[in-house]
Amino acid sequence: MNKTNEIKLLAWKIRRNTVQMISCKGQVGHLGGSCSSAEIVASLYGSRLRFRPDDPKWEGRDKFIYSKGHAAIAQYAAMAEAGYFPREELWIVKEFGSMLQGHPDRLRTPGIEAGTGSLGQGLSIASGMALAMKLDKRGENKVYCVMGDGEMAEGQIWEAAMAAVNFKLDNLIGIIDRNAMQATGFIKDRFNTNPLAEKWAGFGWHVIEIDGHDVDAILAAYDEAAGKNGKPSVIIANTVKGKGITFAENQAAFHNGALTKEQYDTALAEIDKKIAELS
């Protein structure tokens, strides 16, 4: 199997793990934003991110900040597949005492770099890490920061955007999971932060816009961003909220919701069909 198909398969496994973590037992979970970012996260853990699951604090690692931490179950799903912890840990997510909580916790979970989910803060954290890497002469390492497009309404995002340009953080790669929705509806109807490309370019970032479900495009964008000198890059990844689960696509109800038994079975059937096609 070639690398592109391996990553596609990992993305669908992330979706399957996500559905199973939410389950049909009355637990709510962020299905929509986890599924929209599946290929973005899979392309990092499956190819571009430098990491060692058996040595999470390895000094040579790249760093991944999942700023939209409410959808951390997508990251947990990928980390389990990568070998950071047994997959069995996924099935007790958000339970009292579990290492996997609703928002990521760097003290509980090996491989988590920062506690996130208070929206707008992830890019500031990532910028600080990128600056520290430069001061430590670790020019080969990158910091990746995945943000939501609803998160663009937070002022701290733009403060961090200015700082990253000021400090010439070309080792910082921002990725916006642009699924066009936030918790209660479409962004254009709630708090319209568009046009994103023009805004980021105006702040001095190198801007790349892609289909966020096209693995080859994602990998090419990571490589283009990694090759920029003197300025940070942002990848605007156009995605579909709830991607891969027909009844959940572009539905605000599945930003953070529960699944009925019928929905649970339907979602797994759709996902398993894709996994079978790719296997």
C-alpha cells in the first residue's frame, strides 16, 4: 500500500475510533469537528510529524498543538493508532480517572504538548514553542497548530499571528480546519470571520488554501510550508463538518451531540465500507 492510501486508511480509522468513543450510550462528543479534521491529523501522525510513541518527550520531536481541543478525540484516535497508549484507553474516554479527558491534558496523556480547548490560545502556545526552538537552534523541527475557523473570532489568534511574523517563525505551520461551522450554525450566519486568506496574508503569513480531505494536497501543503524562509505559513484546509458520516455532514447538531443506536450503527457501516475499500 502506498503512503497516500495508508494515510487515507488512517483517517477512516480515526473516524471509526471517534464514533466508538462517543458510542450510543448517551455520551455526547464532538463528532463533527473530529471528522472534518481526520485527514489533517492522519497526514501528520501518518507522515510528516516527527515523534516517538515510546519516548513522548524525545527532544528531537516536532510539536503538535490541537488548538480546537474540544475535538481532541480525533487526536486521541490517531495517537492510539500510532502506539502512544493501548486502544483500550479510548473506550473509557472522559471517564473519571481516565488519561483521556474531554479536552487534552499534557499531565495525563503522553504525547500531548499543551492543554487546549479554551479557544484562541493554541496559536500563542505554538508560537512560543516555535520561538524556543529557534533560540535552541533546532531549525529542523516544526510546530504544527490546528485551529478551527470558528476560533478565528478570538482576538488572541491575531495577536499571535502578528507575533509569529515579527519573530519570523518559519518553523511554525498553522492549519485551519475550515468546515464553515461552529457550535450553533454556519459561521457566515453567526460571526463571519471571512475572508480568511486575505486576512492571514495581510498579517504577513504565507497562505496555502487546499481541499482538507485531499491527502496528497495536504502533504504537498505541509512540504510547501516547511520550505518557506523568514515567515510562518498557514494552511486553510476547506473541509466538511462531520465528513464521512452522511447524516452528520454540515449539521450543527453533531458539533457536540449524542448518537442513537441507529445512528451509531449507520455511521460504523459507512466507515467500515470505506475502510474495506482502502484495505
